[in-house]
Amino acid sequence: MARDRREDRYDQKLEKKQMAERALRHRSTEDVEAEEDAISKAKAEREKDPDKYRLKADQTVGRNDPCPCGSGKKYKKCCGSKE
């Protein structure tokens, strides 16, 4: 009987953990739309003044620096992840 209670508690904890992981994987529609709006605004700003966002040959972007594409994300999460 004590073993059954322990197994039940373990199953409950496991289920809570799995639900939390699923919730982190799924983003809300509002979050996705807000991100798309921010990216489109950044692209429009970049098109207005492309020289402002152009990298010089001797400049390098650090992993934690803002991405030069203007998305507002860190380089490692944006264009740096494509390399």
C-alpha cells in the first residue's frame, strides 16, 4: 500500500513535469504575431538606412551582441544559429 502511494506521487510529479515541458514548447499566437511585427519593423528600419547596419570587414559580431539584421535578438539566437 505504501508502495502504491509512492508510485502515485511519482506519477503525479512526472505528469506535472511533462505538462510544464509541453507548455514551454508551445508559444501563444500573440507572442508569434508580436515577434513577426518586431521583425518586420526592424527590416523596414534597416531598408531606410542600410549603411547604419552594414558591418565593416574588420568588425565581428559577438555571440551575445545584438544581431546586425536588426531583429532585436541576440546573434547566437538569430543569424548565428544558421551557421
